[in-house]
Amino acid sequence: MMALIQRLFEEIRRLEAEVERLKQPLSTSGNSPQPPSRDWKADRPQRKRHKKIGAKPGHAKAERPLVDNPEKGIEVWVETCARCGTGLLEQAPERVFRRQLTELPEIKPVVIETRQYEVRCPGCQRLQRGALPEGLEASRRFGPRLEALVTYLHHEHHLGFERLCGVMSDVFGTSLSEGGAVAIVERAGQAAQPEAEAIGERVRQSAVIASDETSARVQGRNHWEWVFLGSGGEYHLIQRSRGQDVVEAFMSECRAEVWVSDCWGPQLNAPADQHQLCLPHQSLP
């Protein structure tokens, strides 16, 4: 009998603990480290299946305006009467219904071949070779528009090189290796370097500069991506170091009036007349 009573007491304690657990609020992204994607969401109300098409009462109808000069027009004539079979091609139309849709052109890669002629000068006997047009240099395997698109998809839409090559093949019918895509992006970086340095100079001349750094992987090794923000723009710099030497090298002989940062030592020692902790890093009273 005592053993039974003991088991019943244990079951009661277990049930009381379960009740206390159920009384606790559900874990959400607001009261726990749980990501928002795991938060419980209420079901959406079912939509009416037979919703009327068009503008609501009292609202103006919204339509895409017709363009004056469409690139392509298709004439749809009535050949015969659907009721009696009389030919109608000779009948003048009473009304013409115009509708327009926007379509992408057929995407097909264009292969450009240059033929660079070389001739011998009869005067000095030296071989002379024709100059290739800009954008069609001998070192190129892809044209400037294709390279611009690859760079845009990689940097602005964050397509990895494997997916990027798949898009180029599936959408544009262009065979591109991952190594070729990497080389294209590297060339774009080299071409953008003068403008990047101009942005860096404008930032270091700013009266107020904000900075931060985060980890980055470069060729399988740990680096740090520094960002310096000023009135002249935003400058990113990837270095192996997270130390004061990066800040000093970037600022050179310049000095800011105010430097905004977190509590990381190299940033608190940045060359500036005053330092301001960013609001999230200020302790509340």
C-alpha cells in the first residue's frame, strides 16, 4: 500500500510540474533566442473564391497605359461567321479592341569574332597590327555587357558562382565555368578600384566617421571586413588584422572630429577629437 501511495505522490508532482510548464507563455522571438521563422502564426482567413474582378466601388480602375509605338503588332481578323460560315475578311471592322502585353525578347548569346590584321610596312619593314576596339581586347573571352551582368548578379543578388553559372546557362544559353565567373568578378573589382579609393578618400575626410568590423572568409582563411562610414560614402576593407594598424593605415594623416563605434579598443583609439559609442552598445541606467 505504501508503494502505491508513493507512486501516486510522484504522479501528482509530475502532473503539477506539467501544469506549471503549460502556464508559461509560448516561446517567441521576443522572449527567447528563437528565430522569428519559428513563431506561431494564426491561420489566414479563407478568401472568397468568387471574388469580383476589377476596381472596388468608388475606386478608379487602374490599367497599364497603351504605348503609342509597340515593337510588334498582331492583326486578328475575323475570317468566317461562327454562326453561318459567311466569309468576313472583306468586311470593314466596326470596332478594334487594342490590348498590349509586355514580353522579354528571345535571349540568344551573340558570338563576336574579331579579325586583327597584321601587315608589314614597306617603308620600315616593321609589322603593324590593327588596334582592337575597346571592350574586345585580346585578353577577353566575354563581352563587357555579359561581364557586367555576371558582376551584378553576384554582388547585388548574391548568387554564388555555381548558381550563377546555372543561370547563365539556363536563361542566357551561355556556357560559363565557375573559374571564368571568378575571373570576371575580379576584373570588375580591379576596374572599380579607382572609384573605391575615391570613396575612401571622401570618407576619411569626413567630420564624423562611424566604423565597425566583422569576420570574413577569404580563400579558406579568417579575415576581418572593416567598414568606415562618413558623409562621403561607405568604404569596405578586408584585412587579416582586427587591430589598430588597420584604422591607422586607412586614416593616414587624417583626423575626424567625431568617431562612432562600439567598445572595441582599436576603434576607441581611432584618431578623432571625440568618441561616441553607438546606441546599442551604451549600457542602460
